[in-house]
Amino acid sequence: MTFAPRADLATHSVANQPEARAALDLWSPDAPLRAAAARDAPHDLAALESFAAAIGSAEAMEDAEAARRGKPELLLFDRGGRRLDEVRFHPGYHAMMTRGAEAGYAARPWEPDGARGGQAAHALMVYMLSQVEPGVCCPLTMTYAAVPALEAAAPDLAAEWAPKARARAYDGRVAPPSAKTAVTLGMAMTEKQGGSDVRANETRAEKVEVGYRLTGHKWFCSAPMSDAFLTLAWLDGGLTCFLVPRWLEDGTRNPIQLQRLKDKLGNHANASSEIEYHGALAQLVGEPGRGVPAIIEMVHHTRLDAATAPVGFMRRALEEAAHWTRHRSAFQKRLADQPLMQAVLADLALDWMGSFALVMRAARAFDGSGGDGAGEADRALARLVVAIAKYWTNKRAPAVVVEAMECLGGAGYIEESPLPMLYREAPLNGIWEGSGNVICLDVLRTLAREPRATAALKADLSAARGADRRFDLAMDAAMSALARPEEAQARALVERLALLAQAAELMRTGPDLVADAFIATRLGGDWGRTPGTLPRGTDAAALAAMI
């Protein structure tokens, strides 16, 4: 039996307040999600719907909230003063990790039929899980991304580690890899003095009889309870990639010492940390001196998730705003029926739907990546489009979340609402592995050094020519800028390419109303002011109803 909360109070009756929701329907109201699943991951359609139900359930929502509020606890020593270097998580964290891992979040693209939409299915899981608990996405994402890095650079290590990284299971025990049903893999690159400039790193490696020993400090290490980390260290004058296990097969702890947990703005369920290697045992990944190319494969795949998660933030924020405005009235009229509110929601919906289309285009390019022919073209396109998407979605997410919060007014600023959590999460992925300037410079480098990537991007955009004159004119201007890229104009160029890519994909996938409104505002108008400044003639009510 359930008992409704009392609404008739001594001083007033509670009215004009939306009913509280214990569960969240991530599937039925989200038409772009359902269409993308059917189009890009048809073999996973039923599994994705089941995943949406599982992580949107009341139980999962409670676990997610508990994981955030019961923050990770650092356990440096045992009672007798012996080093533990462990992190204790709330049971809700482990429950959410289990849901993600068992659904195939980290495994799906690497399964035998993973080429059949596996990357798209993975991206859709990132999109949904980010709406519920983004903190657990970090260790799952890095596990997903480490598999292709190991397979490309160190097949022997991949044979040892990848099967358990691909397992649809979660095993959070402190135990050697051989004793576990599944493992998680992390990354440790950043040092204090260098940041994104990893060539300034100072961690050193020494060859020993049993492999290599690493000594040094890492300023940011997300998910420090991972079973192993890909990391960079200097060896014989060259920056080299290594795999550093957390627990050794002889039952000893690899000397990886946790210094402290980061006191972060958000992402509270995840235990980002500072670590030191004190002669930590490591195994070589790739060739000595080729550390950056070896680990960049992992970075390349984490970018897909870093581009996709902010779209999940946008969706959840807009869903909350739409729910509120459809169940609350002001001035004798539902908020959702008021023209100015419709204009704001419609403008934000274009941000969400355009960004969603862009990351799904990137996921399809990842799915198409292969050894030759069209696969090589897809891989080249993925290299560029995922960087463009990462830049763009992370710039839009904070603005969308703030406007959605404003739709709720004071109620959106209260921690009982999910908007503060989303607001804290919104900047994270834009900073992860390289902020906006780093990403834009990487796009310029790719354009200069990889002509196949440039050709693939031009071909993909050109395929949309002829359907809309405004698109064609914007395409001409972008191609002119693309022919003479300048560092000072890198952000402007990447923004143009992002808008074009979104418009092209919306024209391909529809609906026509969305594509036309997006082109009219983002390509053909003076868009760039505050949300809600749509041109006359835009069917804002229809766009807002799509949220």
C-alpha cells in the first residue's frame, strides 16, 4: 500500500505543483532516440528499450541519487598503518555500474557482431545513462575505449585483458584479474606541469627483469579503482605507453599510491584522484617512444562518449522543463501553452535534436570503420566528426541546462530537482582530455595532416547539397574557410562545421519541420542571441511538443 503525501495543510492547499515522479521514462517520449535505435542499431532495439526501463526505474533512480550523495571515501591505511590505497563506494554506485556493464555499455561494440550497429548502441546507452547517473559513465567509458587501444598496439596484452574488459559483468572486488569475472580499465595521463601537453610529463619508466617499473605523479586519474590503467612515461628518451595493473597476481598490491580524491564541482559518484607510481610494475603497450599514438586510440573512443553525454544532459534538462511547464499554470494559462515559453523550449529542442543527430552520425562513422575501402573513409570521417561533435555539444550543454533551469524558476535551483546535478555535470566533458581550444587545434592538425579525413568530411556534407539553398550558401562559406584555416579562427571554423553537419544529418533523418527550423535559425538567420529568439513563422508549439 502507498500513501499519497498530504496536500491539504493547515495554512494552504498544495496546488499547481507537478506530481513527483519516482521513475523516469527514458524511451517512450524520446522520438529521436527511438528512431535512431531503429535505424542505427536495429539488432539492439529491444535491448536498448529494456536498458531504458532498467535505469529509469524507481530503484535505479534511488541508487543513482544515493551514489551521488554518499560520495566515495578514500581509505589510505588499514588500522595498523599498512597502506590500502582503496576507495569505498556507496552500494548505489556498484548497483549502477552493474546495470551499465550487464547491458553491454563497455562490451557491445567489441562483441562478434559488434560491427552491426554496436557503436550506435553504445552511444545510445551513454546518452541514456548520462541522464540518470553520469559518474559511473567514466569507468565504463574508459573500459570500452581501452579495448581497441590494446588490440591495435599490444595484441598480446589484449588477449590477456580484453576478454574480461568485454564481459557483460561488473566485479568491483579487490582481487587479481585472474580471479575476477570482469575488469575495468582506466587512464592516467595528466601531470601538474603539463596538462594537455603530455610531452611535458615527467613520469619515468625503468626496464627490469619482470617488465618495467614506473615512478612519477599523475595529477588526474579518474576511476582509481580500475583494475589497470593505460598511462604515459618516458623510456629511453621517448614518451611510451604502459599498462599498469592495480592488483598483482602474486597477491600483492602494485605500489600505486592514492594521494587524495579531487573535490570536484560535480560528477560526485566518481572518485577522481591524484596518484603516484612508486616503482609500479607495468607492461609495455606498443613501441617505445610511440606512447602518444598508442594511447590516442583510447582517447579517440572516449571522445565519442564525451560528445554524447552532454546531449543526454540536454535531453534530461529539457524533459524536466517540459514536464514542469505542462503541469504548471501562470496567469490562468499553462506555461507550455504560452507563446514565449514555447519559443524558448522550441529553440532549446533544436539544440538537443541537432546535437543528437551529430553524435549519432559520429557513432555510425565509428561503426563503419574497417580495414579498407569504405571502412577507411568512415574511420577518416570519424576522426574529424567526433572532435567537432565533442567541441559543439559541450559548448551547448551548459547553456541549455541553464535555460531549462530557468523554466522551472526557483524550483529548478533546488537540489531536489535534477537540474543542479546536470548544471554541475555540464562543463565536465568539455574539459575531459582537452578543452575547447585543444579540440579545435586538433581539428586543424587533422585537416592539415590527414587529407583523407578532410575529403571524407567534405563528401559527407556535400551529399546534402541541393536540398536547401540556405544550406548550400552556408556550405560554400565553410568550404572557403576550410581552404585557408587560421588558428585564431579555429573556433569559428569548427562551429561552422558543427552546424553544417547537424543540418545535413537533420535533412537526412528528419522530420522536415526540425531540419527547416534548424537551418533557418542556425544557418540562415542571425542566431546567436538568447534562446527563444526564433524568427517569425517558426512553429514553436510543434517543436516544443517534440520534447
